[in-house]
Amino acid sequence: RVPMFATHTAWGLTPRAAPVAPRARGGRRSAGHGTSRSRLERDGCASLASRRAAVTASASRPSGSTPVPSGDGNVVPDAFRYAPDRLSKKHGTSLGAAQAAAGAVDPSSDPSQSVDPKKGIRVAYQGMPGAYSEAAALTAYPNCEPCPCEQFENAFEATEQWTADRAVLPFENSLGGSIHRNYDLILNHRLHIVGEVYFKVRHCLLALPGQDKADITRAMSHPQALAQCDGYLTALNGGVVKEAVDDTAGAAAHIKQNGLLGVAAVASSRAADLYGMEVYDSDIQDDKSNVTRFLALSREPLPPRPNVPYKTSIAFSMKETSGSLFKALACFALRDINLTKVESRPMRWNPVTQSAEDGTSMQFSYLFYVDFSASMADENAQNALRQLQENATFLRVLGSYPADDSRL
């Protein structure tokens, strides 16, 4: 019997017409609007693509992405010019098309073997060398070639447009909660979750050598890192000024390059080694068990492997009626499927609607993110999603992947 929810192109499911967010103003973006290859060259991703032979790139390029000249003379796929700002049927798959992936069994114990284990895979991450995302990427794929990207969206684009083979990005932190930007981006891109890594974050206070810690008046880092060290920074020297930047390692590099005295970076000890900084204090996070959950993303879903604990991540929306969420979660409870994450977010493309109860009051329309402990090849999981589909206005499987059972 062919599993109902499998697919060779996507895990996504769109049982009914999916809600569509409005197209971004101006339609397709031009190559100079921030999604061109030239921007990826600045953040380091496209330098890897330039080393690939043209014939290889042409053979591996998906159909429908014919190269066209960009405004700066580079040749980029047309699809690279426009990252969809809406949910679309092409980001999911109907049940009738869902047949191959869950029925296949991957004989490898390492998902990276499907790319080219001899050469190693290119893994995009957000930040500069020395960032925690780079360390997580090397944890997930020890033999990979890390590909630094300036922004989260650059990493999605690099993977989707064949510049990188995987992306490893943070999605949750035990102190700061969900990284909502990445949950939004995964719905706007044709990528699938193929793995997870729980990474223990140890923040350090870095500054130029030869100073006293008492002279530090400013601290620079990524907003999440600053939030995770808020108690320490508030107490340091009566409270230092906190300055948010795009990257932890980038903060260290900026201080070094500009010779900023009295300014510290909250970053890793590896960043101190890379950029010639001194570690003035270690483990400065407010909670010593500070853990970030990183997800590995790929263009193709991962076929399930036998005898491996799996997780599956989905996103869905329901009609705003009494008991609708209870009915949705009961699909899993009635089959003894454990839920490891449940979170709701107002829909960005349709945030406010009239109440279905009285038709006059206004309320948010919600999108729900759920993780559960089962593989898409599990018949119980298939039946649960089939039942959920009956009442869902939108349903997409974001990925089915091996659970990280390592002990931190």
C-alpha cells in the first residue's frame, strides 16, 4: 500500500485552496533589489557557486529557471529574482501527488551522503565565520564547506537557488523563544526540514586586548544574544549600553577593525580567536542551560530511515470556530502521537477577520506550527494528518526528519 502523504517533490499538503497573501508591491524584484547574485557575493555565498562548472550548474538547475542577464551583467536564474511573499499551492503538494518519499527508505545513516560525501556539502548559515550558526552547521555536517550569509533570507535563497546544498539556521532558543523570522521565511521558500541540532550556546564577553573590564561601557551583538545576557549586561559596570547588530561574530570583527576601546562583543570564544579579541568573561548568559535549536533545510525532503526516531513539523490554519484547535490536536492525541511543539502566530497575509460567532467583533486569524514525534511513513501520522485535513483551511508539512537525541 502506498503511503498517502509521501511525495518526491515536497512534503507540503494543500487540501483546499490555500489562503494567499497579497503579492509584494511592484511584482517581481529586479536583480538590484536585494535578491541578486551580487548580494550573495558580498556575503560569501556566491563565491562558492562561481567555482562550479557551468555545465554542472546547467544540468542541476531545476526546470523553469532559465538564466537571464541581471542588471550588473551577471547571469542568474529568473526564479532567483523573486522570492514569493505569499503562500502558494506550488509550495505544497496535493494528496494525490504525495507518493514517493515516505515510501522510500534511505539506506544511509547520514543525510549528507545523498549529496556527495567525497567533496562535502556546502552549508549556508547566517553570520560571519565564528558565529554560532557556523558551529551548528559543522555539528550537523562535520565535513561540510560552511557558506556565510549576511541575512537569514540570503541563506534560504542560496539553498533554494543551488548555491548551497543545505542551510542550517536557528529556529528556537530556550531563553528567547522562537525565531519568528525564520518560521515566516520557511513558508515563503521551497525548502524542507531534513534535520535538527540542539546546540548549547556559551556566550563570552570579548573586547580589544589590554583593557580593564571596568572600562567597558557598550556591548554589541545580535539581539537574541543581548537578550540572553540581559541580566549580566545590566549588572556590568552599573549597566552598559546595548547595541544590536546582525551577527555575534560580526560584532567582534567590527570592534577589531575599527579599534573601538570600551566596547565589547557578546560572541563565542572562537570569534575571539578568529578576530584577535580577548575574552574578558565566559558563560555570561543568564541561564547556563542556554540551548538553541537549529534546523537543517534542503531543496528535497528526506526519505525516512528505519529504526531512527523521527519528528515531523507542520503548519496549518483552521476556521475560527469554537473547539477548532481542540479538534485539530485531538487528531494526534487519539493516536498517542506526542506533540513536542505547539505555537500560534497571527497570519501576516490576513491578520484580522470578523468573528465567526457574532459576525461583528474583530479577531486575529492564526497559523499554527506543530511538531510531533513520528515519521511521515508512520501510518498513524498519515491518518492524523488525513483527519486534520478535513477541517484545515491550509496544511503544509514542513519536513519529516531524524530527531536530535544527543545529550548536551
